Amino acid sequence: MTEVFADSFYWIALLNPTDAFHDTVLGTPVSGRIVTSLAVQLEVLDAFPRIPRCVQPPSVSGSGRRTIRKSQ
């Protein structure tokens, strides 16, 4: 099986619908298995620093119990 390396340009364009190359990446056929590296994964995560949250992370109350609060 052929392996195709996908760099951060590919992943960012694929995941970001407002990217100038989003449609180009979607329309490009890829034959084979897509591989990437940890460095590329970190670059992609760095490109999207704000992840919307539907639930705030658990907080610890004075009693030591964890509570989960829904964001409003």
C-alpha cells in the first residue's frame, strides 16, 4: 500500500472551512494511506488554539468533590 505524507498545510486546510485551500484539499483525491508526524500534529493543534467548549472543565469545590457546570 502506498503511503502519502500529509503535512500541516493539508490538515489545516482540510479542517478549516474558511481556509483559502479548503476546497482544493477536499477535491484532491488521495490514493493510499495518509501518514503524518507528531510535529505536524502539534503544528495543527497550535493553529487552532481556541476549541469551543460546551462544558467547562470540572472544578474542585471546598469539600473536594468535583462539580461540572454547563457553560451559558
